[in-house]
Amino acid sequence: MKNDDVKKRFGNSERLVVLVVTPKANVKLTSLKDFYNNKRLSPSKRSLPITVDGIPLASADDAIVDESSIETFNPKADSIVLKTSSYESF
């Protein structure tokens, strides 16, 4: 997007960063929060540390996941582990 388009759509701020993502047709992007809701993860588990393909996420608050790439979802007692078919999906 051009600078003027960004300002019109998102406002004028020096700290503003806009990333426009256009996924492939078979990609199903969702927030990690919505993914947890779909998996009916208990509220007490939602704040556990999460590891994706062996890499810990610093924060799951703003994470976006491609549901179609998730191979396993394993909520453990002290963490949540996701294995995907492609690290690029996160």
C-alpha cells in the first residue's frame, strides 16, 4: 500500500506499521485466541507458554495461525505444543 493509502485507512502515526497479508486460497488464517476457542481449550490453559515447531512464542496474544497447516495440537500441564506442516504458516 502506498503511504497515503495507509494514512487514510489506518490513521497518521509515526509508530504505525501496516502489514498486508494475502494468503493462498487454501490457507485458513485465524487468531490463536479463536483457534483456542474452536478447540475448546479451558481458560486456565490459554495463558500457558506455547511452542510452535519447537520454537517458543514470546507472546501468543497477537499470533495468527494457519489452521490448515496444524498437524498436532497438544495442551500439556505446563505448556501447549503445536506441530505444523510448515513453519512459514506462523
